[in-house]
Amino acid sequence: MTASAISTSLSHATLEKQVDQEALLLMLSYIEAECRRLGVLEAARHAALAAAVLAEPPQHAVTATITLQ
């Protein structure tokens, strides 16, 4: 495999991961909004926290501590 092919493969994998993450964030924001609309505030808070953790850079997500109130 050439360096160009490896680079293309990595950039494609990176792009796929970014698209997947953006789709998950969009779904979580929809879930949060629907939970709020239905008056289920604790579930909305959980969806918002999940989105916040997902949006963090990977090296920080492992060390992040979330406290639910």
C-alpha cells in the first residue's frame, strides 16, 4: 500500500467518524428537545450530558466526571 493510499484511507475513516459523531449529536439534541417538550426534564438532562461528553475531544472524555443533580 502506498503512502497516498494510506493517507486517503485514514482521511476517509476520519471523515466517516466525524459524520457519525455529528449524526449522534443531532439525534441527541432531538431527543433532548422531545424530552423537554414532553416534560421529562431528567431524561432531557441525560441526553444533553451525553451530547456534551460526545462533543469533547477523546483525550478529555475519558477523564471527564459527570455529576447528575
